[in-house]
Amino acid sequence: MAKNKVEFVCRECGYTSLKWTGCCPECGNWNTFDEEVTDKFNKAKSSANFVQPKILKEIDFDSELRYDTGIDELNVLFGGGIVKGSISLIGGDPGIGKSTLLLQICSNLANDNKILYVSGEESSKQLKLRANRLQIDSENLFILPESDMDSVVSSIKNIKPDIVMIDSIQTMNLSEISSASGSVTQVRECTYVLQKIAKERDISIILVGHVNKEGNIAGPKILEHIVDVVLYFEGESKFSFRILRVVKNRFGSTNEIAVFEMLKQGLKSVNNPSAVLLNERPNGVSGSCVCSIMEGTRPILAEVQSLVTKSGFGMPRRMCKGFDYNRMSLIIAVLEKRAGYFFGTLDCYINVVGGIKLDDPAADLAVALSLISSLRDKPLDDGLIAFGEIGLAGEIRSVVGVEKIVVEAKKLGFNKIIVPSNCMKNISKVPESVKIIAVDNIKSVISMVFNV
Ligand SMILES: Nc1ncnc2c1ncn2[C@@H]1O[C@H](COP(=O)(O)OP(=O)(O)OP(=O)(O)O)[C@@H](O)[C@H]1O
Ligand SMILES: [Mg+2]
Ligand SMILES: [Zn+2]
């Protein structure tokens, strides 16, 4: 018998070490090492049988390759529907709506396909309760409250479903592995088992993954490498908005998002997110500026709010919600050096309304303008929107998707659009009653907007 080897595995990144260490040399996290017993030798040996490679030309290919989830926005994220035989991962914070989405997908797919829903977290009754709320009832939907992988595998062999949902991968457990459910080894090995079944039997599998405090899927990054598609839920569970983002897709673009609203009947796609995000915008208040960023192939307009106040302590406070902290520091530095506005003794707070995250540099200009607006206590024009990346020299750099942004802004009633001058060539037609203002450096934008 091969001797079992004891090693220590980092829960966050999957780094292995023969000795226990407090701090992971790979990802720098503390106290993340778990002891795990592996029998690597056996595994390597068992997988060493020969398989004849096939000629590409001779591989069978059937045209009915994708499942329609019944939710158009979701189909787009999957690149046109869930690919048959693929394995996908949906991650997100606790309570954000992962199980809800899964059950909704089930309801649509169960019309023509057999589905097995494995829940390691909830009992059949709890699932039924949710299904009732979502008004889902189907004869093709099988519920299995189970966390033991062996029984899951035998159920799959028995029921022969087309699609399998695993809620969640962290609760699944392979009995031959001694470490606890949710540990790196368990998560990884369970995923391998499922991946093998998916490819062998042409079953599509969707996994739910929990995220850790950094917002990554708990367990190693390796999970993201094994699966074909990775979708992340973003948003605050206190807000009703949920953004589903593609992080990886072997069968489609990773440039897409879908916006949903959480209602009693489940997640409903929001067709015009910008209108909803700007719904409660106060008029004539300083520190508010609307920006536009491209989320994948579509523009999203959102309100950035800043509050700049005198600091009560020696060390000014800086806080960001929905915007990158370091990016804010950079913008403040540029405003000090290139435009002559000083924030040294001032607290700065930035908030992006609606729980959405702006991680596109196109939001820079709106952040800068909202900061100056609050600093000077001068409201911006209500019909104004601004976008553009700010460079270290104070220059306003071009961004993508300008034409679409202009159309969207006009649709939502904005009539003054500040755009980087280098983008002007990309605007073929300026809509009626809209004034486009081309700008190329931060100092001139500020003097133009605030008449100084
Ligand atoms: N009656 C209801 N009306 C509106 N929203 C509800 C209702 N019941 C539940 N919800 C929403 O559903 C969310 C929980 O959804 P769900 O159980 O799908 O999340 P999850 O991501 O699977 O959570 P977990 O990580 O705990 O498994 C709640 O946060 C709440 O927003
Ligand atoms: Mg759940
Ligand atoms: Zn690590």
C-alpha cells in the first residue's frame, strides 16, 4: 500500500507545503493552512491508462449544443445558452441569490430536460418552500438533499439527468478524502469527479461556490481553472440589485453583465439599469456627478457622490464605496498637483449609488468633478454627465464605447456630455439638443464646469 503523505494546503490559494506555516508565502494570508492527507502516488498510477487520441475531423458534433435558460440576459452571459456537457460555477456572497437563480434556471429548463438539483445546504422542505415562492413546479425536477459525492454520483447514474445543479460545491464530500468538506482538497477533488461525469456523460453541471471575505470563490483558484464558465454575483444584499458578471467563459465573451432585481418571485432582469440607478438622484446638490462606464458591450450610467469635509483629526479620512480606493488617492493627487485643489486637511468620502462597482477608468472624470463640486460646494448642472480616464499629467484620456454612451445619455435626458477630446472622432452623429463638450485636461474641465 502506498504511504499516505501529510501536507499543508493553503485554504485561499491552494499552495502546498510540507511544514505548517502561519503566513502563506504565495498569497500572504495568515492562518490559512490546513493539514491534509493525500495519496498522490495511487492517483497518478490509476490515471495512467492509454486512450487513443481522435482525429479532429472525425469527432462527432451535434448542432443542438446549448440549453436555453429561458432568461435572455443569462443566455448572453453563457455565450448563447448553457453548453451541453459543460461545467459552470456561480459564485457570490451569502444570501445574494445563488440558489434562487439556480432554481429559476431549473424551472425553465425542466420543460424539456431532466434536472437533478443536489443541495448540501438545505432540506427538501426548504427547497420546496423556495420553489413555491418562485412558483416552480415540475415533474422533471429531482431534488436530492445530499452532500456525499458517492451518493450524488450514483443518483446521477440512476436518474440520468441532462443537467445537474450542485448547491454548493463547498458542502460536497468525498469519503476517501480525510479532510473536511470545504477544504481545498475536498473542493478540488469533488470538482474533478463532477467534471469527469460532465464530459463522459454529456451532462451540464452548474456549481454554486461560496466566496471568502476578499470576494473570491472560497477554496483555491484552481476551481476556476477546472470549470468552463465562471459567473459572479455582485451587489449588496441590502439593495435589490444584483449584477451577474462573467469572469471566465470558454464558450463566449467575458465582457458581459446582466442586471437583476431581487423580488419576491425571484430574480427579474432589469432592462434599463441606468434609469433605475439614477432614479433617486437629488437635484441641485453639490458633490453629485453622473458618469458612464461600459459594462461589456453596454453603457451604464451611475451617480457618483462625494463628500469633502474638514477633517476633525490630524489624519484625514478617505473612504470609497463602489470605487477603488487607490484610484481615488491617485485622482486626489492629480487634482492637487495639476489643478491646484488641496485636500490635505479634508476628509473625502466617495459613494457610488445603488451598490454598483465602477472599476472602469472612464469613471475617473466624474469622481474628480464630484470631489471638486463638494469641495467648492457648487452643484453641477443636472443635465451633465462626464466620463474619461485621468492620466497622471492631468490629461483626459479616451475611453471605449463613446457613441453608445452618448445615445444612452440622451435617452435618459442628459443634454451636456463631457467627453475626452480624442473620442470626438468616434462620434459620427451628435443627437439633437445634446451639447458635446470635448476636453483634454483636468484643469480646463474644472474651470469650464465651475466658471473659474
Ligand atoms: N419573500 C421574499 N421576498 C423578496 N426577496 C426574498 C424573499 N425571500 C428571500 N428573498 C431574497 O432571497 C435572498 C436569498 O436567496 P438565496 O437563498 O437564493 O441566496 P443564496 O445566495 O443561495 O444564499 P446562501 O449563500 O445562503 O445559499 C435573500 O437575501 C432575499 O434577498
Ligand atoms: Mg443557497
Ligand atoms: Zn495562500
